[in-house]
Amino acid sequence: MFDVKRKRTCDENEWLRATEPPCEDFGYDYSDSFCSDSLDLVETCLEEEAFFEDFTHKFKNLAISNSNLTIFTDLKVGHGAYGDVYEAEYNGEKVAFKALKPCTKLEQSFYREVEAMQAIRSPSVTKLIGVSDKALPGVPYGLILQWMENGNLQSVLKKHTLSNYRKICIALDIAMGLASVHSSGFVHRDVTTTNVLLDYKFSAHLSDFGLAKRLPVKDPHILMLPNGNPFFMAPECACVEPFYTPADMFGFGVVLYELFTGTNPLQQLGRRASRELLSSVDLCIASVFPYCDAIPPKVYAIVEKCLQRDPEVRPSAQLVYRRLYQLAVEEGEGDKL
């Protein structure tokens, strides 16, 4: 878990240097994931097609020997649109094995997930250990991932009572992960409480990069049909408008609200009502995510900023990280746990 009183690790110092803004204005439960009919219209371009053809060459360093991998098929720890997740062992170490369903269209998302996870270097992103080929009958590929003892954030909030200090530290981890994703040229597109996993120290790690997209260099905006969980989806995505990294910050705002209150107002509305609400041009965030005593006022101020209808006024992940760091120092003056 992030601790403002301890000395920063080498990984954190490297991350802080890598994500320095250019100016002063600087578990495993995937069952809630939503995939629209656009799975039948998976976006492709010449660059991606070339990447898929060159997959074996690009990621040969990630290939692992199945003889060193043991998958416990009776210990399923997650299920989603892209496949099941099992407890496994690799070289004697407990890991998670994410099996891909046998579907060509899903394989493209799998390739993008591998590309993103290999490119992003952050202690707050789930570590990709390797890629397995045909480790299980009917499974074309599988990811060997870092094991997370405490599962996803949504389940942790139901099982544990966390102090405000610990919640802020979890939010810091998520912000650090998002800053690394964005500085590496990607947008996650599916920031949810089920896609944040916690290890044995309750340190948070971003996971599930199946919808991640590399941002174009010249114009970082992307236009595509809505994919992802509608209860964390940014309005511009729901309206099929061009979007980029601020879309992730909207999802972060929803995660932050649920982290402190234990509720997601959009989920309480249901899929259709939430999509209609997010598509409204005169969306009033305060009426949907009201302030309550469970969330500190300074944290709620960050939530409000992240949930702005206009993506251009949402703060960057780096800016949110710095603000949360200040709050962690203030909260850390009292009892941590």
C-alpha cells in the first residue's frame, strides 16, 4: 500500500520522472463488463493488421513453457466477455491465468492487451508475466498475470472496513497507474472498481487492458462505438463522440466516489437509464453523485472535477495524483488504519 511516510521506491521515483507534466498546469470479477454490438465491428486499421500478423515476433520474449505452468481449472476466480480467469502456478509461484475464448475478434483485443501491458511500466499496473499458447483445450492464448490476494476493489469494499487514509492510498495507486497508462500513449477505456485489483498489502493495481487503445500521435482523439462498463463510462463515449485520456478520468471519478461511499449511483439507475443520463448534454453531476458525510469534502472536490461533462476541464491523472498525495499527508498525521 502507498505510504506517504515511507521512502519512495526506485520504481516510484522513475515513474515520477517519466510522468512529469510539461508545464506547471500540469477478484478478478469481470462479470459487470459490458460489450456492445460493436464486438461484431471490432475496429481495425492497417497498422493494427500488421501488428496482429507480427504478433509472434513482437512478443516472443513473453512466451512461456507450458511445462512450467499448472492451471487449476476447478479454481475459477473470474469470468468475463473475453474469457475465464483461474488460479495457477508458474515456476512454483502463484499466478492468475486469464484464458481467451476461441474467437478471432476477441483475439484482436487480446493482442492489444498484451501490447499495452508490455509497453506500460508502473508498480500500479498488474504485471504481465508471460503469454501461453494452447495451455488448455480450446484456449488459443492465455495471459499469466501477477496474483492479487485481495481480489478486486468492489469485493474488498464489501468485505472490509477501510480507513480514509487507506482509501486515499488506494486512490493514489490508481492515479499513478492511470498516469503511467496515459504517458505511455494509451487510454484504458474501462476504469472500474472490478478492474482495480489489490495485493496482500492492499496496494491497488490497474488491470484488464482488453479495451485499451493506443492514442494517435498527431490527434490523440479516438472515435468508436461504446465499449466498456456503462456505469463508469464517460459521457463522450456514451454519445459516440471523439474521446481521449479524460474519458479515463471520468471513470476514475466514479471509482473514487464508490471507494468512499460504497455506492455507484449510475449502477443503481440501471443500464438504460444511466446511458440516457450520460447522453444528456445538460448533465448535472451533483444531482447524480451527491455529497454525503462518508466522503471528505476535499476528496469530493476531486470527484466533482473528474465528473465534469466537458472532458477538457477534467484534471489529468498527474494532477489528481499530486492532490491526493497532499491529502494523504494531511490524513496521515492522524491514525493511519
